[in-house]
Amino acid sequence: MTTRLHADWLMPEWDAPGTGAVMTTRHGGVSAAPFDSLNLRDGLGDDPVAVAQNQRRLADAIGAAPVWLKQVHGAGVVQLAERDRQPGAPLHHADASFTVEPGVVCAVQVADCLPVLFAAPAARGVAAAHAGWRGLAGGVLEAAIAALCNAARCEPGELQAWLGACIGPRRFEVGGDVLGAFGADPDRHADQPGFAALEPGGESRKWNADLPWLARQRLVAAGVQSVNGGTWCTVESPSRFFSFRRDGLTGRMAAAVWIERR
């Protein structure tokens, strides 16, 4: 597989020989506003011809077409193989995928939710997870770690994890239901780990959630020692990232990871 990545796209800062990984931005495609320009998801109101061309551009850039998922904000994980790349292959309903086969591209689509990519040692396996707050609280990262480690015959401490761009801690306003999902106290109007209270001590029952921080805590608790990324805010960079929270009608980016063909 050869790669010709757009200069604006993000790449993990990890040492994982034999694997490739990337997260797209909104640059490099052909879609018109408000999907400009590299919208990778059909069915949002964008021109299907433009979406198909955008997907081909990504496939050409990384050397293979990603295997897309029907994401449901859950914790389901599916193993991908060469058969999933074939025309007419069924669309898996899941929020994470992993593979041990070279040339099979695991991918998730996002526009504020957190994408997390994993690389096993010696290029024995890779995984991609879509971690919105529901999936994160529901255990999608732990499920992806367990599945990848089992398939790649490794321990969580041998994995490398990378957090892509997502809604940042200054912009992710949430209510008590989100705090409760992470075991925090929604009746205490104060800062709590991962949550900054709006109007501390007042009547507000709103907090700003730090999605990358919450993900890091879960990764570390699961035994992953090498974690980087998670420093970009989709909401605060309108010229670079799609954001559903900011714009409503908008496109989707992708985070993808694969084992290089030898």
C-alpha cells in the first residue's frame, strides 16, 4: 500500500512500523458548502456523486478503500477481513473494528465524537473505535482493546493508542445524565474529574466534559500505557474540522488504520 496523504490531515505520533494511520480534515475533497470539502458520509444531504468521489480520494491516498461501519453509539466490536472489502459485503452495525489482515482498513467517521486508533506490536493487528460519550461510558474502548489483544496475541500494555480530533473541553456542555454515566455525582454543582461545572455552586446543572481526558483514564485503567493525541477541538476550528455541535448540518471526517502489505 502506498500513501499520498493531504498535507492538512492528521497522523498519529507513534512508533508502529508496518502500520499506517490517518485522520482526515475537511480539506481535500469536492463537496460544496456546507459539506465542503471532504465529506465522507452519504445520506446527510450532500451530493452522492461528490461523496463517492471523496471516498475514492481517501482510498487512493491510503492505497485501499476503508471498511465503513454503521455506527450506533454503542460498544460493539467487529473483526474485519478481506471479505469485508469485497463489493456487496454487508455493513456491520458496530462502533469499533479490528483486523489482523494486511490491507484491510479499519475506519470510523466523526464530527465531534472521539476517534481512537490502536496499533498492536510488530504490526500484528490494528483497531479503530468511535467514542462518543455514550460509547465511551458503555465500554467501547475496553471492548476494542480486549478484542485486538486476543486476536494479536498481546497485552494491553503493548498497544499504542492515538486520540484524534473531537469536541474539546471548553465546548462540550453536558447535563447530569452524562456525569452519571461516568460515575460522577450530578447533584454536586462543582468541578469533578473530567467535568468542569458551569456556575460552580450555583443553580446550573451543566458542566463542560473533557472527552479526551475521560478516554485517557479508561485507556490507562485498561492497561494501555502509550497514549497520545487528543489535542484538537473540532468546534473551535471551523476552517479545519466538521462539527455537528457547532453547525448541525455538516460533513463527516474519518480516522483510519491498517496493516501495511508487505
